[in-house]
Amino acid sequence: MSSSTTPSYPIVGDESIMKPKAHGTSETPVQKNLRWKCDPKLADRICNFNRHYAEHSGYFRNDTPFEDDMRSALQAGSGVTEITFYDSNTGKPLFIAPRNRTVEQFLNESRNHGWPSFRDEEVVWENTRCLPNGECVSNEGTHLGHNLPDKTGNRYCINLVSVAGNPVEEK
């Protein structure tokens, strides 16, 4: 009898990840200068003082330059093939996309569902968990969105304001 070494996704975290901390469910507020011109007040509310609600459907399309910035960064000849999405509170990497698909496939799926949509291979599991109810969170307590599986597998519908942080150097 052999045991599988392939991890099972999503990696489930304990509800204690989201216990009250110094700033809502996180130790710190969101960064002041978020990427894609995301609104820091909206981000702070969604990331740290919310467990169930989201930015409005299509926020990433209608209120930010996200799609154009993704296409521009990943254009042919740029040498860039993936974009890292960082926790808006801590700056830790949470998602890297697109993986195993094109930028247009990533953007099309995101448009179809209303929020940036990531797959298992695009999640940085070192820093990300799903709670038993499907809520997707950072290990530091940032509310990210929800896992809403479809016929092709796990699909993590994530608030852009939650993953618009800038990388922070580890001390």
C-alpha cells in the first residue's frame, strides 16, 4: 500500500487564524500605497473588519487599471510570465498568476466570475489557507475571498483589494 505525497487542496486552516487582533483580524492596517490604485479605505474594511462581504463584482475591471496593467506586464517579449499578488496588510506573497494558462485565460475567468479567480497551482500555500466554510484567508488574518469550486476544480474568487499589497522585505 503506497501513500500519496501529492498535497490535497485547499489546505484548510483553523478558525483561530481570524481571531480578533490589534487591527480587526490582522495586526496591522493595509499598506497606504496599494497597487492598481486600489482604495485603501475599502481594502482595510474588506481585509480586516469583514468575514463575509466583498468588493463589488467587477471592481477590478471598473475601478482599477488591473487588466491593462496585467496585459502590459505580461506582454510578449517582456520576459515576465507571472505576477505575484501580495497581502495588502503584510506584503507576503499569496498568489502567483497566471500559471498553466495565459493571461487572457486568467482575465477571462476573472471577468466571468466578477473577481480575480485563482486555481490551486496559483496559490502560495505557505501563506494562504481556506477555512472549513470556504473563506480564503492569509495566515496572518487577512480576509481574501472564498473558494467557489466549479467543474474544473477549486476556484478562489479573491478581492483585488486584499492582494494589492507591495512586497515587504523579511527581517
